[in-house]
Amino acid sequence: AGAFAHLMESLLQHLDRFSELLAVSSTTYVSTWDPATVRRALQWARYLRHIHRRFGRHGPIRTALERRLHNQWRQEGGFGRGPVPGLANFQALGHCDVLLSLRLLENRALGDAARYHLVQQLFPGPGVRDADEETLQESLARLARRRSAVHMLRFNGYRENPNLQEDSLMKTQAELLLERLQEVGKAEAERPARFLGSLWERLPQNNFLKVIAVALLQPPLSRRPQEELEPGIHKSPGEGSQVLVHWLLGNSEVFAAFCRALPAGLLTLVTSRHPALSPVYLGLLTDWGQRLHYDLQKGIWVGTESQDVPWEELHNRFQSLCQAPPPLKDKVLTALETCKAQDGDFEVPGLSIWTDLLLALRSGAFRKRQVLGLSAGLSSV
């Protein structure tokens, strides 16, 4: 019992001191650090990672360390600087060297000699590397990529491009979003939805909706070799897009904004790729159409409120859907015919918006066939 108590006291002291060290690592105090200080700090972090590996299955020790970390995290002004981000639970000890390294790399106050030594420690160059060094470098790259994903999603420099799905910046943002969803989903099933909710609150919403749309059109993420060896642990390809679909369907206001903000052609592509979205999209279009009334003087369908969808936009969205391949096209025409029947099944313009939409769509399709027929005739001359 005495030996165990001594061990626990030693471990908790190490944990407290490293927590203080990690808190200091993002302050200007590191300007006083020399290469030897950096080396000792990394050794300390690696020691705690060793503790994580060794005592991960030891209930009493793990519980005690978890409790100490939890108390530090909840404590107001812990260590005189507040709780340390990233070191909130026992699991975090498994990558505390990554947290320390990344905080030091991002801190401009770190001196040149200390920074050079840090980089040498992280990337020693050619030669035999032990498993810990390999793990640290890979973890650093993954954590840096994770942070860059959020930074990229914050970027609002959207360039006008009629084909959003082909825009290189949008595709990069979409790929990063899917990768991040795959990562957060490995830890807990509910985390991706919370992650998306936080992005919706923090990011420019119009740009975020466009990134989601492009992400829904991306091919499934390829799996890394080590993921192929453990198929039961990792997410299946394409699951990131399914998380996005479920999140949109579970947030009606977000999905309404999604459908209103995106171009008609892009939404048609998305709903063709993900059939679960099409009934809800059609329901929204129906609601928008029911808000319009016929203005006898102007001879057009108009809205009562400024936010109502204009006739032109409603027509363009239905027209785009009717140009989609089956079964989406057939579902749209069936929905329009049903609405027309429920509205009185009129054939005269100006009495039912559904009648007028069907007439306009048929007229447009007829004109398109005429143009195609004329082009074919000219080409044969």
C-alpha cells in the first residue's frame, strides 16, 4: 500500500508539473527557453505518454489521474493561467507530446535555437526511427491538418464560379470537412453532429452550406493501408457524406437555408446523389409555391412577403429537377401533378400555380426539343 501511495504521489506531481509546462508553452515565457529546456520538456511529455500506455488498463491509477485532470480542467484559473486546452482527460496523455510540440511550433516567441532543436527532435532525418518517433510525426501531421481544416472552412474568400463542385478551393474545403467528420466519428457516434453544429454557429453560413453541398458530391474517401488492416474500427467509405445528410435532415432551418442558398443545378446534383434529401426538398418547394398568389394586373405569381421565393426561382428549380435522370425526374412530375389535382385540377392559366408550373415546364421542354431538332437538321445539311 505504501509503495502504491508513493507511486501515485509521484505520478500526480509529474502530471501537475507537465500541465503547468503545457500552459506556459503558448506564452511569451518560452522566449527564455534554450535547446536543453525544449529537450527536457519533450522527454517529460514522452514520459507521460509512456504512463498512458502502461497504466491505461490499471483502474485505480487511471481513475486517480483522470480525476486530477478533471479537477484541473474545471478549476477557475488553474495554474494561474486557466485550464489547459487539450489536456482534459486521461486519453489526452496519449498524445501530450503532440500537444506540446504543436503549441511550441505555433508560438512565435520561441527562440531560433530552441525552435531549430525542436524541429530536429521531431524530424531527425534519414536513419532508423523508433516507433514513438514515427507515431509522433504522424500525429503532428494529423493534428496540424485537423486545425488547417477548421481554418480553411473559416475562409470566406469564395470566388464566383458557376460550377461550385469544380472549384478547387471548394473541393479542398469539402475534402477536409469529410476527413474531419471521419476522425471525430471514430471517438463517439454523436460527435460529428455536435461538430457540424459548432461549425454552423462559428463559420460564415453561406460559404459553409456551399462546402457541404460540394462535400456531398465527392467520391468516397480512400482508406489508408493501416485502416484496411482494421476494417472493424474505422468508418466505412462514404459515411462522412451520410453524416452530412442526417445532419441536414435533422435541422429543418439549416436545410431550408441550404436549399435557398444553393444554385438550382447544384441542388439537383446533390438530391440525385442522395435520394433521402429529395422528398424534403420537394416539400420545401411545395411550401414556397403555396405562398405565392396570382397578381391579375401584372399577370404573374408574386409573394406576399419580401422573403418569399419569386416565381422565376421556383420555376428554375423545378425545371432543373425535371432535367434530372429518373427516378428523380419522375418523382418531381408526380408531385406537381398531385398538387395540381389537389388544387382543383385546372387547365386554365392563372388559377393554380401548379397548373402554370406544369404548363411552363412542358412549354420549355417543347421548345428545347424544337431547338435540338433544328440543330440536327442543320448538321445534316
